[in-house]
Amino acid sequence: MRSFSRVAAGVTLAFCLAPVGVSAQEVTLRLHSFGSPTSLDHTEHLDRWAEQVEADSDGRIAVEVYPSLQLGGGVADLVPQLEDGIVDIIWTLPGFAPGRFPGTQGLELPFMNTGDSASMSPAAMEFITTHLGPEFEGIKIISVHATDASLVHTVDTPIETLEDFEGLKLRVAGRFIGEAVKGLGATPVGMGLGDVYEALERGQVDGMLINWAITKPFRFYEVTEYHTEVPLYQSMLMTLMSQASYDALPDDLKAVIDQNSGVEYAKRMGVIWDGETEPARQATIDAGDTIITLSDEEIARWKEAVQPAYDAWIAEMDSRGYDGAALFEALKEITAKYGRE
């Protein structure tokens, strides 16, 4: 009964009396996101997904989209809201739910990326569906797609060698990339994306690790000067549906959700992110900032320095009943198959 009441709180079944042959709304799904309504994942993903689901269901499914945490709570509350049946669908990052998706955070380990979103997104979907089933118990995955690759952006310290990290405070978005930053010699600082511009401007942090595409809408080129173009990692953007909400649908409406989910959908979102990389990079150049490239020898030093991040992830997966070392090898194999050198 408790489970049913949770589903009822999120899914509104309104089987309306309507004339024969006229489509009637039967289901309302509530989608909650931390993203701005003007962000890429709303304008090109969540809002368009809602429209497509409604169209493919002939109006029988309505999707109410709530950006900017309009239903309350913080980013850490999104997964509990999904699991408690308050909402039916969420958009979040694994690092926003500490301890909930450690396996998925393996996809965000340094130098584990494929280099672009279009290839990393299907790699992420394959790794998750093949190896991380227990991590998504009670969840229907709409998509997990990647951002473009993240690099180091700094205010007034050019990062040209490993030694340049010493003493810096860098904003990060997750535990394991934080471990990598420690290995490189800097101090990781966790911080919400909306607070980063001011923190950079005020000198509260010396830089950040973030992907190119996000720098343009947030105008980060205004408060940073140097950009060391080493593709360190890619963040995972997760669109997740309550399995209970999905199971409550009739089979033909489940099929509508299915046809707007999965690997090909994730790849399509990756292509969209890739399309934003070069404009953001060019905006940074136009602002007069400096882009730094490194030699293969220097990058090799960085790869050796981030080993503690791999060790921490393997140990975490061991503690959760996985064979962490074997899972790490599987992760490397899958990302290499999709493009990582």
C-alpha cells in the first residue's frame, strides 16, 4: 500500500470520459530538474522530450516540466523525490547524490573519456546497463548522456606543468574527480554551478574543472584567463524515471516512453552537446583568453598523478560487493571501444 501511495503521488491517472475517437489525457508525469529553463538540457532535451512524448501518445501523456528546482529542495533531494513518488522523472548528475551512484561516477574518472559526447554517451549507457543494474534498482533509465570533455580553467595561474597545480583551489563536481585534483597537487572545492562565477570573481577559488560547452552560457571566460586544453573527464547527465511510475502505465504508453529512451536517444543528446563545444571555445578566444596545450610527455605525468582517483573508485566498488579491479578493466575496455585512446 505504501508503494502504491507513492506512485499515486507522482502519477496522475485521469481516465477522462471523452467522445469516441477523441484522444484524452490519461497520465500526467512530473519532471523535476535543477537546470535553468534556458539551459541546453531544457531547450534541446527535457522540454523537447516532453513534447515528443505527448505527441507520440496522441495526447494521452502530459509531461509537466519543472526547471530550476521549482518543486522545492536542493539538487541532493532530486533522487529522494523520485524514490518517494513526489515526482516521476528527474534530471541530475551522479555527483549530486553522494554515495548513490558510485559506479556511474567511474565514467567521470580522469582520462576515462572518449573525447566527445556523441561517443561517450553510448559508452556510458553500455557500461551502466551491462554492469551497474543494482545501482539503478527501482529506476527506469531514460538516458545517461555525457557533456563534452572538461578541462582546467584558471583565473590568473597558467597551468603548463604538474607543478603549477600546487596551492590552487579548484572547483569540482564530484568525489572522484576531487581525488584526481588532489593527486595533481591542488585542493578540490565542491560548489554548485550557480555559485562558481562569483567564487571565481572574488578569488574564493583559483579555477575550475568544467566542460567547454557550459562556459559560454555562464560567461566563465569573463572571470578566467587561462584554459589548459587537456580532456580530463566528462560529466554524466542522467534523465531517470521512477520504475513504479513506468510500471503503472499501460503497455502502449510504456512503448512511448521506450521509443524516447535508450542508447540512440543518449547519443543524439551527445551530438547536441558536441555542437556547443567550438562556439564556447571561440567565445573564450574572442574574449582574449589564453588556451594552453601540453606535450604528450606532460600529459603522461598527469595520468600517473591521478592514480589515487582510480584506487579510491576501485576500493569504493569493492566495498559495495563488486570486484572493483575487474569493473575498472571493463570500464576501460568499453570507453576504449567507443574512442578513448
